[in-house]
Amino acid sequence: DAGVTQSPTHLIKTRGQQVTLRCSPKSGHDTVSWYQQALGQGPQFIFQYYEEEERQRGNFPDRFSGHQFPNYSSELNVNALLLGDSALYLCASSPWGGAQFFGPGTRLTVL
Amino acid sequence: DAKTTQPPSMDCAEGRAANLPCNHSTISGNEYVYWYRQIHSQGPQYIIHGLKNNETNEMASLIITEDRKSSTLILPHATLRDTAVYYCIVRVAGGVKTSGSRLTFGEGTQLTVNP
């Protein structure tokens, strides 16, 4: 049984560009949450998707948006990239309200 | 969600039990205690969670005090591979369609297991 998978593993972008990160949840999970982890800090909650709708959102600007597909996979989009968006982006899946299981993350570097 | 307090760092000898404390004095009756760990640059790994009873799985044991204001994660026989940052998180019970479903990470405890 595959766990949570994320793609790509690493990504380099320049300021002002747009990026899309992808996440496939663990089998049997219908909820996907996204987190941003800056170097030396704990993960910060971005938003959570369930039934293809954004259910909760953390303190992140509208440049951060997402989508969940009927197969429960999800995308995180970030527009107008800033240097400060450089971070490890983590996807976590769960049954609704259940324990969250994390993927390996996507390391985004903005130059 | 209730705030948690953990020591910033701890050391443990390989083969000995590692006992990681966590204070959550403002925990509410419908909030669970979750533990995750993160090895450098990897995604956090779920360890265990509990409401008020002690819990045990193949990775660890979770001891929650009777008043639920603190808890201890026990790794019974620590190995070098247990070196990681351990996060104690308090989270509203599942099924609540409010802010309760998010995980709020603090600073965690850096556990170093020494040979």
C-alpha cells in the first residue's frame, strides 16, 4: 500500500513565476492538507481539502490556492513567487478528521 | 487548539527508554494529544495519539495524566534512528468541520540518541 506521494521532489523557480505541486493521498484517505515548512521551523498549515472543497485555511495570502480532484488527489498552486516562498511543502492525507499522514515533501527554491 | 510546551532538546543513550514530556494545561475535553516526529528534511511521521487513556503501538507508548494537562511519549528502546524532532500537538477530535482538523506545530523537542 503506497503512502502519500508528492511530485516533484525538488523545484527551482524565479521570482514572479507560478508553481504547481501535486499530492496523491494514501489509499482510503479522502482529505488532503498542505503545509509549508521554512528552514529551521515547524510546518505551518496552509489549507485543507475535503469533498473537492477548501474546508479550512491558514494565514496564507490568496497567491496560495489549491484544488482537489474526484480521486482525492490534490494540487497546490502558488502565483507570483517571492523569495520567502522557498520552503519544504508538505502534503498530508487522512480520513476526514482522522490522523494525518505526511508525504516526503517538495523542496521549492525561489531565486 | 490548546498550546503545548516541550523541552527544546533531550539526550538518550542507545538501548535505553526515551521519555519525552509535553505540557498542555489548557487542553479541552474534546481535544486529542498527537505525537509526530521529523527526521531532518523528511516529512513528519505519525507516531501515536490519545484522548485520555494510555495508548501503545509498535512504535511507542503514550501516557496521559489523569487531569490530561500533560503527557509523556515513551520510546522503550531508543536507537540511533530515533534521533529526530518530536512534536506534541493538541487537536480537536475528528469529524468537527471547523479549525479543529489542522495540525499546529510548535518548536518540538530535538531528541538525540547517543551510541
